[in-house]
Amino acid sequence: MYVPITHSSSPRPFAAAVARSGSWILHELPRAFVDTFRNHRKAAVLTSVALAAFAALAAFAIASESTLLRLDQAMQGFILESRTAWLDKAMVWLTFLGTRYAIGAASLGLLVWSLITRRHRTFVLIIVAAALLNPVFEVGFKELVDRVRPAVSQLLPGNGPSFPSGHVLASVGFYGLIPFLTWEVTKNAWARWAAVVGSLAVIAVVTISRPYLDVHWTTDAIAGVLLGTVLVAATYQVFLRVQPTALTANRPPPAA
């Protein structure tokens, strides 16, 4: 008996799965990112874990003949062997994003924008103040740990102690706050997504560039990420306390 084949008008399962994934990445990724730092319990857990990991790395870094140093030396050897001419040039440019010049210019741009538009001046001032305070933590921990930098084949000069990476710390502490400002400024899903992805991308390339240029050990860069995460959480919590209406005005909607 012949049975005619009917074609369903519904989307194919694969296409539907791709669409759902795209929707999650666009809408849920920024929401999850902001909610992790906005929720007091989640922020406390994240801060505690990051602080504990940072303290452990600092303790091992102080012990100059530790297993951590041998691991760093192995990682540094692998990185140096993986260098290419075009990556050398790219990393020299990309690491500039973590300098005080780049972050200072971006901070000035935020200040000018907030003064012209008269929007979110409190949050912008808090972000700029945090950017100015980050070097205090950097210098303090560098003097405390007093770790020697790698110096096998530096592509850029490195000054002072090595732990933690100041470029990475500054990048996380500044660029890591941009998604939260964007969340307050607009409800456009694409803008919020771009802020999260763009900020994470900048942080990632700066973090990778420091050991690649042989001015930091890999764990110096990781320590910068950990300490920067703590400072981002603390800075955002300060904003929420100074301006508590932000807790309800732009609260991330519950996950579906």
C-alpha cells in the first residue's frame, strides 16, 4: 500500500537547536554574566574562590623553588617555541590594550560621554576611581611576592617584580566592568552581548600576550585575572550600594 510522504512545516530539529542556542547566547549570556556579580551570594562565592586561588598562587610564587616555578618554566618553553613572526607583531600591539595609556584614554572617553549625556555619571565615576586604585593593589602584591620576571627572550621590556601581571589586572578591573555599564545604559540585546564578548576578548588577548612576550610567567597572568575578578565584584557591589535602585531597575529576568 502506498503511503504518501508528508513534509512537516515545523523547523528541522537541528535548525531549531541552532536557533535556540543562538537565542541563549544572545540573551542569556549577558544576563548570566551580570547576575553572577549582581547576586550577593553568587558574588561572595566567586570572590572567595578567586581570593583563595590567588592566595595559593602567591604562596607558591614566594617559594622560588616551588613546583609552580617548574610548571611555569615548562609553559614558558612551550610558548617561546610556538612563536611566529606575525604573532610577535600582533602580541606587541594587543598587549597595549592593558597599558595605563589605553585604559586612561578609555576612562577619559567614558567621563566625557557621561558629562555630555548626563547619564550614569555615578557608575562612570566609580569605574574610573577603580581604575585609578588598581595600581595600588598591583604594586602592593608585587612588593610582597617579589617574584623575578622571566627573561629568556623578552619582546618588550618588563620593569619591577612579576607577580601579578599589572596589565592583566588593569584589563580585568576596567574592561570587566563595561558589560555592567552597558546593562544599565541599554536594553538592546546585541549591545549587551557585544559588551560581554568584547570585554572578555580584550581580557583574553592581554592575558595571553604577557607570557607570550616573555615579560610574565603564565601564573602571573592567571593571578592578574583572579585578583581583577575580585576587584570587579567589589566595584560593582559598591555601585549597587551607592545606587540601590539599580538592583530593581535593570534586574536580569529569570532564566526560562
